[in-house]
Amino acid sequence: MKLFILLFFSIGIQAQNNWITNKSKVIIPFELSNNLILIDMKINETKFKMIVDSGSEKNLLFSFPEDEDFEVANLRKIKILGMGFGDTLQAFVSTANKAQIKSIENSNFEILLITDRSINIVNKLGLPVNGILGATFFKDFVLHIDYEKLKINLYPKTRKSLVRKKSKYQELPISLYDDIPYLNLKTQIENEKFPVKLLFDTGLSDGLWLFEDHQIVSSSHYFTDVLGKGLSGDIYGKKSRVKKLQMDNFLLNEALVSYPDTSFILNKQKVINRNGSLGGEVIKRFNWILDYKNKTFYYKKNSNFDLPFHYNMSGISVQQIGYQLVTEEINNGFITKEDIFESHFDSASKQSELRYNYFPLYEIYALRNDSPAFKAGLQIGDRILSSNGKSSKKYDIQKINDLFQSEEGKLITIEVNRKGKTLKFKFKLEKIL
């Protein structure tokens, strides 16, 4: 999934990131979820969880921590146009904020605040995130992204230890446009081979997006699906495979590719000759050294390299629509020997208390035509109660997606609530790409 915004005018302000430590590097641990890098940071002393998005010029907040006061300054109202169907949205630009990640500080941090709670971006991503951290926060440093150890090593400049690392990596020249990196690779669709200019996009969960034109044309073997989330609606397109994706000496065969409907990609010509994006599903297969100042990236393959390119074979797209309150009676007391033999379990010796827990609610928000789930009779709006005998209380969206990508022929049993009625459906995962 990928979140897209298009601003009517530039809101960029140059801000300096300060290195406030004597250490030679700063280590930033991260979580990897849906191929996206999630890190913790502070904005005005409030903690946020953010997606590190090398493909975004802007820093974006679309949800806020509960039960915490969060203040911003210098608000300015703007209108934004979100990718997808829908009208323009109201948002606010805020400058002069203090942002901090470990020992990196920015005292003039600019953020775009999205206040429309009906957007449900977090629900469809299925991630406990508050926003997006754009490329400008890291552009003054050298980054070593280690997808195996799940950490980012940040250096104020190239050091000897980093030079030694670089010697084991492949070199990849990049171009920058508004601090956003682009790289040149080669791909093959059917029997056609051609070079492509791609946005290096850690905020894209998919591995590869290509824009169809007179040269780039999808294979005839594809299906139409929801590809991403825009502020104004979902983004649809074709999902297929390319024969080859080549990065110097490294070759990825039968990589999944998405072709977004060109009517959604309103700003694709912002960078001349851009052909698409390279996303997390491919990027995570390498460890990276990103040197923005010298316009050079370095990479080497890691233990993820040979992972197969899976996709959702069920046809179901799931979102979280809120939480349900569940009460459980917990026995905290004891039962005497006399109680057991006399079956007298309502004595004063038995004590219990009610435990209250909140669990997520999931529903089907999109359903691919002619997919196994569609043919089984599932419908948009069905609320998922259980999958393969396991209650939805024990799932998150990542685990649900993993189940739907698991293996061809796997039997899936889903119990749903449809307008107050409990229904059960069965289908087998079907591989069509």
C-alpha cells in the first residue's frame, strides 16, 4: 500500500538537522511491517510512530496519540488534492516544530496535518502509525539501512568504517529531485527489455510500480486490484509480473509489478521520464548505504533476496473499522476440597472479577471480481469473526494478509457477521499469476 498526496503549491522550507551527540553514529531501531520501515520519534516532545518514506517530500501526520496533548505552532490552512476519487481536502501546514530521533534534532520541522478523520488511512494500512517522515529529515546524513538487523545506522559524514563497508557493496548512481532519489534499472516484460527510471520509495509496500505508456505495456496475464490508498480514495490498477528486474549483477525473476491506473497518477510527469517506483518488497532484499550528498547509493543482497514474490490470492482486502469491548470473567479465588466433593461452587471461597479488553474489528472493504472469496459468496462490508478457526481477536492485518498469501490450494474458512447474521464461507487460495 502507498499513501499519496498532491499539493496545490509548494510548502517546503529548508531546515537544518543537528547532530547533538559526540558519537560517530546514531543507531535507530525499526520495525518492518508490510515491507514498511516504522520508527519512533518525538515531535514537540510527543511520541509518534512514523513510516520512513524516501519517496515523500513532506512530513505528514494523520493520527495523534490518544490521551496526550499535542501542540503545534504557525498553522496555515491549505487545500490538498489526494490521489484517488474525491474532492480536495482541508489540511494545515505547521512550521517551527521540534522533531527528534535519538540524537538527531530539527528545530524547524515542518508537518502537514490531515484533520479529516473519515480518511481511515491507518485502518487500511493496518499499522499502528501516526504519519510519514519524508526524505528531507535524513538528507544531510549518510544512512546504512540494515534490513536483517532491523536498524538504521546514521552517520554525519562518510567515515573510515563506512568506507570499508562500501567496498563490499555495489555502487548505484542516483539523481535527486527536491531531495527525492531516482535510480535507473533494467526490466523485461514478456520479450521486451528496456531501461526504467524509478523513484526509490521506502514508503511503497509493493516491490515495483510501472506507469503504462507507448513503451511500457502490461503483460496480458494480469488482474485488477486495489493498489494503494490516496487521501481521496483507493487507487486501482493491474497486478502482474515482469520476467526480470535487473540491478547490475543482481537479477530478480518473476517479480510482482503493479500498473496503477494513469488517471490516478496525476503528478507522474513531475520528474521527466520517470517510469514508476521501486518499493519495499524489492528494497528489503538488500542492505543499503544512502549517500545523498554524493548522489550515490550502495547495496548488497541480504537473506531476504531469495524470498518468493507473494500476493493476496483470496481477493479480499481487509481494513480495521474500530474496536470491540470484550469482557471476560477471571477466577481469582480458590475452591476448597469440600466444594469439589459437594459440587458447591457458589460458595464464598470462589472469587472472580471481570476483565475488559479491546480487540480490533475487521471488515472486507474491497473484493476482487472472480476471486475465490468472491465466488464463495463473501461481500464488501462483511465483518470478519474468525479465519481458519482462529478468532479475529488474535489477528492483526499483517497476519490476515500473510494467511491470504500463504500457499496455493490452502483451504480458508472464514466466519463473518453480515447485518447481524453469522455466516461461514470456505474457499481455496488460487494462484493466477
